[in-house]
Amino acid sequence: MSSKMWGGRFGEGTGALMEAYSESVSYDRRMYRQDVAGSKAHARMLAKRGVLASDEAERIVAGLDQVLDEIEVGAFPWRVEFEDVHMNVEQRLTELIGPLGGKLHTGRSRNDQVALDFRLYVAESLETWARLACDLIGVFVKRAEEHKATLLPGCTHLQPAQPVSLAQHLLAYAWMLKRDCERMDDALRRVKVSPLGAAALAGTTYPLDPGMVARSVGFSHAFANSMDAVSDRDFVLEALFCASVVMAHLSRFCEEIILWANPRFGYVALPDAYATGSSIMPQKKNPDAAELMRGRVGRVYGDLVSLLTVVKGLPLTYNRDLQEDKEPFFDADDTVRASLRVMAGMLGELAFRPERMREALAQGFLNATELADYLAARGVPFREAHHITGRAVAYAEAAGKPLEQLTLEELRVFFPAMDQDVFEALRYETAVARRNGPGGTGPESVTTQMAELLKWLQKR
Ligand code: ARG
């Protein structure tokens, strides 16, 4: 006869190949804390509802605590023949407290059990990601504070466009990460719904109290439909989407760090701790941390697409395919946690080079818009002002000079009413300082943004 927990109807044991193919304990043991917590909540609820005697529930809870201890000190006998974390825990419980351990699974199926464990796990991950994202927002705001007066070329199409403050540029990422946190908070509302009580798929005949289990594991409420409860994996998909977007955001900044660290830009010097050398070219200092992070986005997108594909076309309710939800999530979880931490460390130590940014500013006619605005303020229709400025830029380019180094006489060739005050308008600092409208790159706007972000961080 089969020795499996579910082996009553089986004449023979599982083949070795099949055992290796189907086991999940090698990775789902990561959910041991959640499995024990869910089982304790279930046992207590069974006692409350009179399905178990209260001393039985107490002995089960004590046994589960002992299991937890064994796992935490590394003394737990994980066994592949018991397939997954759930059956390993239950088996050990029964070894510790005797046949009473077998009563724990009353009114429960692994289908609702695994859904609860995984929801608990995903909820903790989302909370951790949001916390780490907040830490990173704090670093962005701190570096922005230091660089309110540092100007660099803002780009569109990766071409120099208009001067911006480095603070404004960095705060753009802080706002992206704030949205990421809010997205995670929102996803959490749908993760924190307990499926326990759905049993295999149809609910149970026992007088369970699913709401009590939900509250005791810190969730807001219990499932509304048992078939949905055991087969829904939207909560994982949403978390993987949150992971994908935050990784996309990180990868955009990675790309900028990589560009900025190139000597042609030279806007940043990489901290030694986050760069590596070349085994053949002694002069090299490579932005490996940023490159790896940019590359790892691919894994996280893959994790999302992988689970979307698993779920597609699955008939109700639980199907073993759903066991394939865990590895993609664990992979994304590891990647997001590590990436947020590495980025916070790297950004904290990045040495910005304001003088190199300043040199770049003077090379790209980034004050051309200012000249057009100057003319428009003197009554020239903007389209014409744009045209006049274009001619002045062509002239300056041929002369190998930035606009601000043309003489007033040279400028007057293009617009006779040009005055000495044009040079004030052409200053890069002026261009930035004048953009104090809401959300603009001007210093007042930047100060307001930082205050808003800090206030938001404090409230969390
Ligand atoms: N290890 C399984 C999983 O992760 C647990 C649920 C198994 N349920 C079943 N009916 N075989 O999906």
C-alpha cells in the first residue's frame, strides 16, 4: 500500500521520477511560517466552533509551535516523499503529538490551505517591497536636497532639451516609487482575503467560521465563493505586476547611471562598492550593479508572463498547474527586495559631478527656448520668435559659441530691439528659476515637492 497521506486508495507507491517531478517542498518550504500560522488559526477556530475539544486544539497549537521551532533551528526533517510544505508540517505534527495531529485537517483541504499560505506570503512581500521602496524614496529626496542648485541638461529623445535641476530629475523617480507603493497598498487589499473554509472547492459541512480565521491571521475578511477562493491567483498576478513596474522604474534610472558614468557624460563617479573592473582592461570601472538590475527586469517580467500563462484557460477549480505559481513569485520577490536595497545603497554613494553637467549645459543651446520666450515677451508671435531663434542658433553653432557668448551686436542682427537684459534671460539659472509653476523644475516647486514627499513618507 502507498505510504502517502492521500494513499488510501493507492496500491503502489509513487514512482521516483514522478515524486521528483511533482514535489514542491524544495521551494514551498519558504512558506513554513505562513503554513504554521494558518494551521494554528484553523485549529483555534475548530475549537471555538466545537469541532475540536479546546484541549485538543491547544495540543495541536503547541505541537505546531514545536514544529516551527524545529524548522527555525534547522532541525526539521524535510522529506520529499511528503511532497509539499503542508504535508511535511502535518506529518511532523503527528509524529510529535500522535494521532490527534490528524484532526488538524478537519474541514480543510490543501487547496484552501495553500491559497491562504500563499496569500500570507505575498502580503508580507508586498509590505516589504513598499517599505523598501519608501526607504529608496528617502534616499532620492536626500540626494535631491543636496542638488537643488545643480543644473544639468534635461533631455527629450535623449537630446539636450532644456536645463533642469538635478533635484527635479531625481524627484521624478521619487514620484514613480510613490506610485509603486500606492499600487502595492492597493493590491494588498485584495491579497488580504482569507480563502480558508472553501475546503477542496465546495465549502464544508462543518460549522466553520472563516471570518474568525481571516481576522486571526490579520486579514480583513473571508472569501465570498469557495470555487473562486481555491482557484484565484489574481493576487499573485497583481503582486507580480507591481514588481514589474517597480523594476521598470529602477531600470530606467539604471540606464541613466550607466550613461552618466560613461566618461563622455561624466556626470557621476560610481562608488567602488557598486562597480567592478575588467580582467583585461586596467582602466575600466564598470557599472555592473546598474547593468545587472537593468537585466533582472527581464526575469520579473518573465515571472509575470509565466503565471499569466499558467492561469490562462484553466478550468475551475484547483488544478495542479497552480503549483507553478510559487517559483515565479519567489524569484520576483528575491529580485525586487535585492534591487531596491542595492539601488538605495548605490544612489546614496553616487558622486555627482556638477561641473561636468554644467559643461554639458553650455554645449547644447539649452537656452534657445529662453531666447524665443524673450522675443515673444516683446510682442513677437511665438512661431516667428522660434524661427528667429533658430537662425541665431545656426549662426552661433557656425561660430562655435553658445548663444550667451554672442555679442549684443551679433544678436541684434536677428532682432534689432534686443537689449542687454537678453543675457539675463539666457542664463541657465534664470531658465530654471523661472519655472516655478506647480511641478516645474524651479527651486520653489522642487522645495514643495520634497516637502510633500517627506510628509507622505512620515504618514506611512
Ligand atoms: N503543493 C500544492 C500546490 O502548491 C498544494 C495543493 C495540492 N492540492 C492538491 N489537490 N493536490 O498547489
